[in-house]
Amino acid sequence: MPTPNLLPKPIEAMLGDAIAAELFASHLYLHLANQMQFVGYFGAQKFFLAEAAAEREHYQRLVEFMNKRGSWARVPAIPAMTEDASTLDDALRAAYDTERQLAEDYSRWFEKCTCPITRQFLLSFLEEQQNSVGEFSDLIARLERCAGDACALLILDKELGE
């Protein structure tokens, strides 16, 4: 017999939204990895594959939290990826925008959450998202310093893969 559900419906729905957002980000990063491979940025490909895996870890943490609270996570349909990232700049800016949106979402969910246990759980995600936004902001700043120089871009790409 399953344990009782300790998550109020609004919090369960909010966590479902977080699951969808994490899976969307994971799929986007897989998409960007494929595009970076196609245009010859193999370091960026490796970097985005790792980012996709990290987003799936976030997804799994959400699933486990819901399970411990007597609920289960529904796996949502993820829209097809259509982002055109034919340059490293396109890919990093798409990732930055996604991480910034996730940070805003987690902030909103944290503020709306009335359950102390869930708030504490969400705080770790909010902190991680703020770090991710900063990381991508730094990468974009470094990219801008390359000023389109092919050698500098290849060096940055190599560093992304390390």
C-alpha cells in the first residue's frame, strides 16, 4: 500500500513544472551539443553533453523528493527543440537565457511555496541556478573577448571541453 501523499496539490503541480523545466533544459543542451558537433566545436559539444546530464540529475532529485513525500513524478512531453545555434555565441546565449529563466522560475516557486520542507529543498536549486547564470555570463564575457578571432574561439572551445 502506498504511503499517503504529503504534498498539497499546488506544490505537487509546481514540482511538476520544475520537472518539465529541467527536462526541457536537458533536451536543449543535447540539441546544442549536436549543433556544436556539427559546426566543429567539439569542446562545446562535450560541455553541453555534461550540462544535459546535470539537468537530468536535477530532474532525478525532484523525482526522488516527490517520491519521499508520497507522490510520483509524471514525465511530461517535451517540445521539439528548434533553437538554431550555428555559432558558439548562439549556443552560449541560448543556454544563458535558459538558465536565467530557470533561476527566475525557482525563485518564484520558492516564494510561493508554503511548505517549509519543500522550500528548503527548492533553495538548493535556486542557489545552483544563480551559479549557473553566473557561469554562463562569464563564458559569454570570455567569448566577447575573442572578438570573432578564430584561434581565440578554438582555444575557448578547447577549454569548454576540459
